[in-house]
Amino acid sequence: MSPEFDRLVSVVDMAMNDGGRICFSGCGSTGRLAVILEAMWRKNVPDPSLRDRALSIMTGGERALIRSVENFEDFAEFGARQVRDAELGTGDILIAISEGGETSSVIGTATEALKLGCTVFFVFNNPAHLLRSHIQRSRELIDHPDVTVIDLFSGPMALSGSTRMQATTLAMLVIGTAIEHTCVFGSGNTCGATAESKLANINRYTEIVHALLREDNVRAIARLSEQEADCYQHNGLVTYFASDYLLDIFSDTTERSPTFMLPPFRPAYDDQSPAAWSFAKDPFRSALNAWQAMLGREPRGLDWKAADYSQMNAPEHLISHPPFLDQQEIYSYLIGNEEDMGRVETVQSLAVWTTVRSDAAQLCHTSKISSSYREKFGAHTYLSIGHKDGHTHSNEAEYIDIDLRIPSSGLDLFSHIAVKLIFNCFSTVSMARIGRISSNWMIQVSPTNKKLIDRATRIISHITGMNYRQSCTELFLELENSATTIERTTSPETESPVARVLRRYAANHTEH
């Protein structure tokens, strides 16, 4: 392990002893990771007096857990404002997590935290020397003498442009391991943690990966992706029912919308927008109680008004039409046991009852969802992770067992990692099955902020051979020519602006 890792362990240890707090900050996938890390802390820290000493900042507030808050990541001042709202200060720690190391809002949280006297760590997955060479805001933070940089360069992503898999998983492993090695979780402190004990988590992670690569587990994950893809191709919807690990599953389903240009989650008051292809619900609790149980606290929204956006020099559309991001808006998404008839409108609707280390079938049998609602789903699958139930397929339901030994740890880190690996994998494969990617290119990306516009442009440039400027021009021509460019629809055949540019380019060059 590196000196930077040891410093993180030491500083967290010191802050907990001295009354400080630890704050995880991120945007998009890393924002969801920040919230998960806080929830893991709250649910597992042995000393109840320490539970409120962890918090998280997600760009756009926790309504962004549900669906993307477009463009917010482009503004450093938005991140700075969220740090001030959290009242961070001297003695506190901020861990800023950005897969690419360039996200403006996340850098804004780190810069503001430094001004307020916090100890700041900057965690990212790109070579630091490249960031320093090309991006001024990244260079200024990396070179700041009071910032500890943890560079987790993980190489190219399996799905180019999608960092929710390798990059965020690696950040979860490293940051989670560091926290588990503090005295808070009884794993020792900086003086007591040996190199061998610090490498133990890497070995445990490797064991999980090897277990998932076994033929029986590969077949199980493939079967799950096949079920989901078949459901979508027949215009069906998938609903995951889970309890203890609802946040992890919820995060994966949320991330599918911007990654593959799918319909985002819709609130209870909206019966006009297309339903999300996949959704996650707690079968035991109402939505209000499910939100609180999932997070280990009440959700944190943003209640910013027009004057707040004006003060932060936000674009005019945000000043004139501030988005609804407050707590009340978050509670309008029914993630509890309320019946949602929009999810069972077709006979192809699929319910997936998911548990970790326990009998998935039992989740259905003991849930507080009415039996009449359960019966309306066209099919049921019982997914069990980390516990082999030994069931066989039946006409009534299908049993999918992913058999692996999940090591125990202070934060329950490896259960969360296992769920993340499995869901990220099969949800990506299901999208590949219905043509939402090309080779390993994320061509269905929806270019709704500066980073995604740049990513879309680079994908077009790489595949076609056009230079960056020409690729960008073609992308914006497509954006201007279609009124539905960035809308997510219910059709598996819908093409993103990137896919349409590539199809037009291929057709023109075939003709010539």
C-alpha cells in the first residue's frame, strides 16, 4: 500500500478521536459511491455515537441518486455551495472522488473544503501526469500542497466511456479498505495495521472475482442478462425487489439511464413519461421508510431557489426555472411496497426477488406487498447472491444462484462489492444483447453535459477517423436536426445522436 493510503487511514483515525467528520464527495457514479460509503458507515460502525460523523455530497443532491441532474457537474461553485451547506470545517475530512479527475463540481467541493480548513484527499482513475498536462483545474488541485492525491489509474474501461464498472469499483475497494483499517472498525490503526493485513482485502476481492469467473456463476449471470434483454425486447419492465442491499441495486438501475439512453425513473405524480425499464423497490416498507432505511437517515435534497442560482452565476434557464431537487421531490419516487401498476402493464413484466447470503424466495413470501399485486407480474425470478439455495427451475418461477463465499468485514464491504460487480456486469451485457453498445463503445450515450458531449465527440472521432472538430460539428448538426435527440424512449430501437451520426457516416461512405 502507498504512503497516501496510510495517510488516509491515519487521518480518519485522528478525526474520529478528535470529533471530526468524514465526507465523501462525488458526481454521477462516484456520487452514488459517496452515498453508499456513508450508508455502509452508518449501518456498520460499532459505536452509535459515531454514526452521524460520516456524510456524503452528491452533485445535485440526492435527487441525483434517482435520475441525472443535467449540467450540474459543469459548475465548481455548485459543489462549493454544497460543502458550505454541509458546514464542513477544521478537523473534518473531505474525500473527493472523480473517476476522470476532471469533474468541475467535485473539484469545487475539494477547493472549498480547503478554504474551510478541511483535510482533503483527491481520488481519481486517470494518470496524474496526463491530467496535469491537459486540464488546468485538475492540475491546480493535484499540485496543491495540502491535497493528498490517490491515483487509482485502472486502464481502459471494458465498456469505453462507462466508468461505473472498473473505476468506481476500485475506488470503493480502496476507500472502503482504508476506512476499515481505522480503529473505528477494530481493524487496527496506522501503527497496528501491517502490510499483510492491508493486502488482505485485495486478496479477498480477487477471490470474489475468481469465484464469479467460475462457469456456474458465468452461466447464472448470463441467464439473468438473457432474461432482462428478452423482457425489454418484448416491451416489458423489470422490477427488482430487495431490502438490505437496495441502495446498491438502486444505483445500478439509475446508472443505466444516462449510460444507455433509457427512460429515467419517474415520480408518482408523473403518469405521462415512459416508465423506467428497470426499477428497484423495498417489499417491506413504505417509500418514506424505505428511503430512510436505505440511506440510514433521511434523504438530503437541494432546496435552492432562483436567488441561489443567480448568486452562483448559474445559466439563465436554472435561474428562471429552478429544478425540483428537494426532499419532498425525492420522496415522490415510490421505492417502497406501494403498488405501481405502471410496472405490470404487460404480460412480459418481470419481478426479480434479490437477496444476499439468504433465500431469495423467502423475500417474496414474507414481503408486505399484496399478493394480488405480486400475481400481476408476468414472471418471477429469485436471485440469490452468496448463498446456493439448490432450487431447480419451475413453471412458477426461476431460481438463479450466484454461488460465492462473501468475506465478512467491518463495513460489510465485500457484500457491496459483490452486488456491484454482478449487477454492473449483467446489466451491461443485457444492453449489449439488445444493441445498446457497439463493440465496446458506449454509442448510446446521451450528450447532456460538457463531459458527455466531449465523450460523444471522441467516440465519433475514433470510430470514423474524422478529426475532433469535424466530429463535434457532426454531433451538433444531429442535435439540431432532431427534436427528440436526448429524450429517452421506451423503444429498444431508439438511436442516440452518436449512433445516428455513425449510421449516417457509414451510409455515406458505403455509397462512395
